[in-house]
Amino acid sequence: MHRTPKRGQIQAKLSTMPPQRSQATVYLNAYKMMLEKERLEQELEKLEARRHQIQQRLAILNSQIIAEEDVTYQQVNTDVEDNKPKFNTLTLEY
């Protein structure tokens, strides 16, 4: 089973290299941040696409539920009408 970490602030990926103060390090850090930014933007696009799919499915389900409710309502009304006697009852006293 796959466990998901606690949802909170997204932490930056850690590096095993000790920090060094050089121009190469600055460029490397900028490159890593750019990659992380692209990854997060792609993840956000995927989430938005999934959200759109879910909203479409919910709209379809809502329309189907309304249609089923209409059919059920009509069935109940016809059942009530069918239960009424179709002849008149006369009471005779002796």
C-alpha cells in the first residue's frame, strides 16, 4: 500500500552535497529551482484537468439523478391513479 505524506507546505528536495559559495552553485541552485517550478506547474495542470473531468462527471450524474427522480415521480402518480376503483360502489340497505 502506498502511503502519502502529510499534506502541508511543499518542501524543497534536499541535496546531499554541502553548500558551497560559488557562481556554479548559484547556477545549479537556479537550475534546480527552475526544474522544480516546471514540475509543479505540470502537476497543477494535471490537477486542473482532473478537476475538470470530475466536474463534467458530476454534471452528468446530476442530470441523470433529475431524470430518475422525474421517472419515479411519474410512476408514483400513475400507481396512485391505478389504485383508484374504476367503478362506482352502491350501498343497498334491506
